[in-house]
Amino acid sequence: MTTKPAYREIDMMGDNRSNRWGASVANDLLHTEDGYSTAVELAISLNNRNDASYHYVIRDGIVVDLVDTDYASWSVLDANPYTINICFAGSFASWSRAQWLDREGDIAIAAWLMVQDSKKYGFPLTVITPPYHRGRGLSDHKYVTQCLGIGTHTDVGNHFPWDVFARYITAYSSGVHVEPPVNQINAEAARATWLGQRITSGENITPDGRGRWAQFEAGYVYWSPTTGAHAIPTYLFQTWAALKYERGPLGYPIGDHTVLTDGEVQGFEHGAIYRKGHLGNNEQPGYFVTGDIRSHWNRTGFEKGPYGWPASNEIVNKSGTRYQVFEKGRLVWSPDKVVGLVPQDGPDIIN
């Protein structure tokens, strides 16, 4: 059974508060200080002001109570009457995921407090995360800005570990112990031992905001919530990078790198990259196959069929048709169908 997280609670209730004027609590929100204070230091500072406050301030296992939750704190402008607000002292909206996970104990405490608030005030424990939707539940200051259109704050930032936070909410609301999630990038790196030593520390966020990636000696691991984590060897990665990574025509990797008789292949959301040659053997670059041309090539036996390995990416003609060159022929696409051409001593084979 999951038990209450250990923390020390200090009562430093001040007068920086307002009546809720009959409003029901709809949201419990997380905030960053964007400063270096301890919980007590931040509480003292807020009590000596008359323009800002929170219900709770948390840092390093210490919870300071500043405003009774029956009242509104001064945290989110016009949203104050129907919100409860929790601030992580000594935190920044610019933090990386790794920096947030160094404060996982405080994230667990915040989740515990929110579950207790939900029981008292009856709002749901729905975790509302970016890109956000308007509703009752748990979120952060950026939700107020982006979804409610109030103010300009963007904390708790883009790298807050919402999955970890949600895990604690589930555990504390159900009373059932939930195992911590496996870091899929680390697990994939342990499986794909050919990657070698890790080069990047931690994880990097992809430009589209959906995924994470890490670099290794012989390749990369890319992860997204919908595709999982998959290792990409360097020579296939170079082809994918030239196509603008996950923002290009192929999307994220969805399959593991596979060694074939004469080369290698990797599947992506919208196609696959094939390369003749193996790890450490840069005989030729990789090429992608996608769409109807890929379907036709697959049906004829892939690289073992009459066309052999891809020898180019798709090429678009001025007419709007497109074709792709393979070792032993080419496939030509038009809106009506795909036609295959295999050169012979006599007339070309068309299929």
C-alpha cells in the first residue's frame, strides 16, 4: 500500500488572501518560484508582501502552509477564487526533466496534498497537461495563461515530468502501490549493446516537443509517447537527419534496427529506411521507401524481388508524378497506380 510521503509541515499562515466569494474550487495548480529560496525563506518573503501568496510552499521535504485553502491565495489573478496553488520553492520554469526529477520527493508531496484537497473540495483528480484542455482538475500556472487566457506566466515549464506526477496522483488516490515507470531510452540502450557508450547526458527534447533523444557512440535512441524508444544506427540516422528527423516525411522510428542478409532496415511511422551494408561498413547511404511505391516494392519481395535495393529516394517530376530508382529498375507513381520498370536486353519488363 502507498503511504503518505514523509514531510515536515510548518504553519506560517499570513493575511495575503481573499474570500472565495462562493466560488467552488475547480483546479489545483503547480508553480515555480524562479528563485533560490528555501520553503521558509519564500514564506517569509511572501508574508512581507501584499501582492502574492500561495496556499503551500514546498522544498526538500518541508511544507509551509501560507493560506488556508478555504480562502483564495493571490497567485493567478482572476482565477484565484476557484483555485488552490502550490509553489515549489527554489525552482525554475526553465529546468530540465533531470533537474525536476532531483526534486521527485517534493513532487510526491505536492501530489499527496492535491489528493487531500480533492477529497475535501470535490474536484476531480484529472491531470491536465500540455497542450491542455479546459476543465476541472490538476495543472499548472501555464494552464491558466494558455487555456483560460489569464496572465502571461508559463511555469512549471516545458520539462516538468507530468508522467511521474500522475503516477503519484494515481498511487495516493487509489491506495495501490504503483511501480515507477521504466526509462525507455535507458532500457533500449541496454538492449541495443551495439550503440556503445552514451555521449549525451540525460535526454534532449525533440523540436516538436513530443519526444526525447540521446546520442551514443554508434547511433541514437529516439522516444515518443506513441512510438516508444528505438535505437537508430549512425548510417541510417544520417539519412533520417537529412529528411528533417521526426518532422520529415517518415516521422518517429517505430521498429528496431534489423540486420538483413546484405544490409539493414528500420521502420518509421510513415515508411522505412533501407541501406545496403552493415554497421561499420559505409558502402552506400540509406534510402527511404514510403507510400504506394513502398507497398508495390513490398508486394514484389522487398530487396530480394525483381527491383533489388533502393538506390535513391523518391524523385518528383515536374508533372507531379514521382519515381524511385532501385538497383535493377525503377517504380513510377501516378495518382492512378504504381508501375514498375525492369530493364532487359529486349523490351523492359513492366509490372
